Amino acid sequence: MILDRLETASQYCRLHPGFDAAFDLLHSTPFDEMEPGRHEVMGDTLVLIIENTQGKGRDAARLESHRKYIDVQFTIPTSQSAEEFGWRSVDTCASPEGKFDAAKDIIFYADKPQLWFPVPPGHFAVFFPPDAHAPLAGAGPLRKAVVKVAVDW
């Protein structure tokens, strides 16, 4: 997992060949002109999802993980609230809720996060496949972008 400001994202580009494109996308996207929803940027290799939503609070946030994609979750600077996440290593998740859904690239866990942290406007968090994360754990209106970067770039 990585947590940082978008201004310093370039230092992470060497960690994955798709991070250059992902961070360039976050730097160049006119978020105020984007409609919520899924936007394929490079087929299913790089996907941008725009969300206008409400935080659910920690009690309602569910741990999830992915296998096909790395999530780069960015709180858009004009968001009224900070995003908040729970985190736990997938290796320590003992209670999966159902089976992995390959079509949606997701599995949920009944386990509780080991730690909580905010992602303020202008900041991003990167979640790799070993990172179970519980999004939308904050409160209030939230505008965020999720860049899905294929693990097999």
C-alpha cells in the first residue's frame, strides 16, 4: 500500500509499468467535466472510475481485494470530504464472504481492518493485490477517482 500526494506520484512509477500512465491520467483529467461511471482509457488495461458518493462510515465499510487490478484511489481536490480507508493484509484475512468473483475482480471479507487512515483531497492510495482495503469508511459527500491498473500490464 502507498499513501501520498499526487504531486509526488512520479517517484512510484518505477514500481509498475502502468503507473506512468495512471498518474499521467490523474494529472491530466478534467474531473469537473467527467461524468460519474466507468471510463475505459486503454481497454481493460487502464480504467478510470469516477464516483460521486457518500461515505458509509467505518461500521459499513467492507474489506475487499482484487487480483487482476491494482487500485489507485484518488480523492479529487474539489471533494467536500476526505476518503477514509481500512486496511488489512490479505494474508491475515480469515473470513472471506463468498468466493472470488473473477468477472468483477473482487472478493469481500468479514474481517475487520487492522488500521484506518484518511486520504484527503489531492492525495492517493495504491492498493496492490495483497492489500485488502475498505473504501468509503469516512462520512460526508465524496468525489473520487479510481484508476484500475492491470497487474499484467
